[in-house]
Amino acid sequence: MIHSVLMPEVSPQATWLGQDPTLPSIILNSHYDVVPALREHWTHDPFDPKVLENGLIYGRGTQDMKSVGIQYVEAIYRLKTAGFVPSRNIHLLFVPDEEIGGVDGMEAFLASEQFKTIQPVAFAFDEGLANPNDAFTVFYGERQEALLNADSGCKHGDMKKRNLGDVTTVNLNMLESGVSRDGGETHALNVIPTKADTAVRLYLPSVFLLPQAMLDEWCSSEGLSWEFVSWWKNPLHEHYTTSVDDDNVWWKLFKQGCEEIGVPVETEVFPAATDSRFLRQLGIPALGFSPMNKTEILLHEHNECLHQDTFLQGIDVYETLFRHMFAREEEN
């Protein structure tokens, strides 16, 4: 049976009851928020998705990550209809605010009484990325993220580069300065402003930690200052990863399921930051996975879209993986 729990002050959750609820449970996480969409840059309305004649579905969140949340539900529906019962409880979790750091989403959930009721947790699925080639990409870690304010033609980090998770990037998200006498409508071009504010997003690969001392030195030498943005309450100062060796039984089961499906798997560090980092920080193995191979990476882009065949195939993929992984009866 499905036992639904709705707690608006934290996150909506639905639980698929397993044969032995005393076994550590599994989380299927998805976030329901999306990044903004500038309608004038889209060929189709980003918030009125339709299946076009060529099979493409245009809409904000088609890749990131409403498709995955729906695929979870559809795959479970198929398994329940077929009479399959998991060995342990499966929790579908739908969290807010992932796109702005997860402070009031996953981080708040993990600190809540709601989370205490489903512990212990053995494993979690979360979002991944599309792969333009034949393979599925699976993420076992992610770059450390830092959102900074500093006194002192942009676009989202280029997600199309391969292995972006292995390099450091600096995204300048906001630059505000100038002298204005009409509330910012116009600016005096021949006056040196007294202040300039910037907002910078740093992504550091797993071999580096946030160089706070270096930032202090750079800024102090120029008479500047920096700080974490006000809502970034608890930045992570360590990298947390999930083993993708056969000593991790969940990885082993996942890999075997993909072999059954007949799709190769490539492992990477996620190039940005997802809710998985909060789970891994607590020692919960988490894999970032979205079943979208042969698909251009378009999350956060104008004209984000997903082919209906890829979406439907993803339900098949999760059905196979869930049947394979959710039957495990051992404790861990």
C-alpha cells in the first residue's frame, strides 16, 4: 500500500510500505522548483508544455527535474499493479528550493522531525544530467558550491562541457554599481562610484576546498570585503562522495540493473550542486541519475526540452532498476 504524508512546513512525502519496515529505507528525491524562464527567448511557452509533432516536449523543468519525479511515480505504479512489494519502505520526497541552495528544502527536511520518522536510510536516488551519447551518466559526488557577496553577456555555467565537475569555475551572477539620481533608470557615466557589489558562485572540484584564507588575502590587499550570501547559512567545507566500487552494494545493484537494460554507465562528479550533498554529508549513499541518454543537456537553458520517447523510456528504466534494487532483503 501507499501511505501518504503531507507536511507543508517541510516537504511532501509519500511512502510505499515494504515487507519489512524495520529495514533501512530508500529515498527517491526530486525537487519541484525550477529556475526562471525568460519567455521572449523561448520558441514555445515554457510553462505550457505540449508534445510537438516531432515528439519534443518544451517546458521549464522537463529535464530539471519534473520528468524524474513523474518517472518515479509511474514506475512504482507499474510495479504495484504487477503485485511487486519492496523489501523495505520506499519514500518519495518532493522538496523545494534546490535551485537556490536547498537551505529551506533538503537541508531543512534532514533537520526535521519528519526525517526522523523514516530513519535509518540505506540509500537515495537524486537528480543527474542528460548524456548526449549512448551512455547514462551517474554522479557520485559534486563540486563544492559557495555563494559569495563581494564589494568591489553572462550565462549559466556551460553544462555541455564534458567532465565539468573536474574543474573550478567562477560564475559572475550579479554586478551592481554606478551613480544614479533617478533610482537606477539612468547612470552618470562620468562619475566614479563609491561602491560596487558583486555576487559570485564558485564551484570547486573534489580535490579542492573553499580557499577562504586566499579570498581574505585577495580582498584585504585591495581594501575590499566578502561574505557568504545572507541565506547561505551552512556552506559545506568538505566533499562527500558515494563509492562507485563493488563494495557499495547499492552501486553494484544499480550497475547490474543498467547491464540488464543494456545501456553503459559513465560515472562523474556533478558539475554543480544538488540535494545529494546534504544526504552524503550524513553518510547516506546517494546516486545522481536521470535516465536521459542520447539527449542534449538543456537544463537551465532557453528552450529546455525532452523527447517523449526518452521520457517514456525513463519509466521503463526506473521500473527495471527498482525491481532489481528494491528486492534486496539484507539490512544495508
